[in-house]
Amino acid sequence: MKVVVLYFARLKDAMGRSRDEIEVPTQVTTVGELRAWLAQRGAPWQAAFAEVRSLRAAVDQSMAGDATRLRDGAEVAFFPPVTGG
Amino acid sequence: MSVRVQREDFDAGQELTALRAANPRVGAVASFIGVARDLNENRAVLAMTLEHYPGMTERALEDIVRQACERWDIIDVLIIHRIGTILPLEQIVLVAVASAHRHDAFEACRYLIDYLKTDAPFWKKEQTNEGAQWVESRAGDEQARAAWERDRPRK
């Protein structure tokens, strides 16, 4: 399964880029599994995902929890808590 | 119902007039304007940059408006949120609600800005004398949203 992963704000800075297209292994089926898999994947994910506390996620532009399932071609975004307004 | 994400500043007076123009059912307009300060957590702020998630931001704001409409009797809503570089004294956000009576307008306006603060994907980065830093989210914002969750819908 291939997903587009987007990074915003502090996480984008830590990653040094705003998006990746990633082929994920078959055991990765949810947001939580994707996050855990990326966080142990080596540079730059490992340091970036460890540095940014309480990361939030969205799938296909809706807020998502760890249990949210992924689909092929999904747009998955990771970002720190929002600070608009 | 209208939601705008834009770089340009806005004329709040003009926007509020337009929101109720030609609708004699509107008896109340409540509005909130968020403004950039020159001080945050005791650090002088020279400017801020607002980043957002194009596409999701608009959807998130439309969702929040939909939820408010289920809760109160609302005639119209306008949300304008700026992105890009914003200097102290400049406007950041406008939330305005038109309704028949003041209660719905006041409550819905407060609800909209409280939810915007926790659910709409915007991030502020402040330029200070010590360099640029991302703004930390505040526990108080989550608490304000949680208080609405505990309140029963009135409608």
C-alpha cells in the first residue's frame, strides 16, 4: 500500500520537507501503526517524530485517531497541536 | 455560511454589514476578532507567520459551522482567518454570527472560536529577538472545548 504523508509546522521543520510518498509494509494498516513504523525508520523520521510532542494526525483531511484505518493512496498528515485563532 | 482563508486583511465593519444586509430576520450580530499582540509568554514578538493545511482547513471550519448550526438558531456565519505574515496590531481572525436573538449569536460565536482554536489546522510561528519559534498550544484551549462537550445542546 502506498500513502502520501504530509508534515506541518514544527514537524515539517524537523523533517526538512513537507511530504513523502511511502510504500508501507502490509502489517501497517492504521494511523497508529504508520506513526510507530515511521518513528523507528531511521533518519529523518526517528529524530523528527521523537522531537515533536503529542503529534496529531489527519487522514484524507479529517482528524484521525491511532485506530483510523489507512487505504491505498490515502493522504496522511502528521502535525503538532494546532495554534490558530 | 461562509468560510475564508486569506492572506489579505479584512474590513470588519464592512463584513458585518454585509452579513446582515437585506435580511430583516436578523436581530443580532455577534463577532469576535483575534488580534496579533507584540508580547507572548514575556517575549517580544516582532511578527508571526501563520501556516495552514490547505483543503483541510476549509473543511474543518465548515464542519465547525455545521455543528454550531445544529446547536443554535443561526441565520448566517462568517469566518475569515488570515495566513502568512502578520504584524502586531493586525487582525488574525474574524468570527461573526447573525441570528434573530442575541443569545444564539453570542453563544455560537464563542463556540465557533473555541472549536477553531483546537480543531482547525493552523500553526503560528513567532519571530522574536531570539529567532523564530513555533507557538505551543495552550491547555486552556482544550478545556474551553471540553466544556462545550459537557454542555447539552440547547436546540
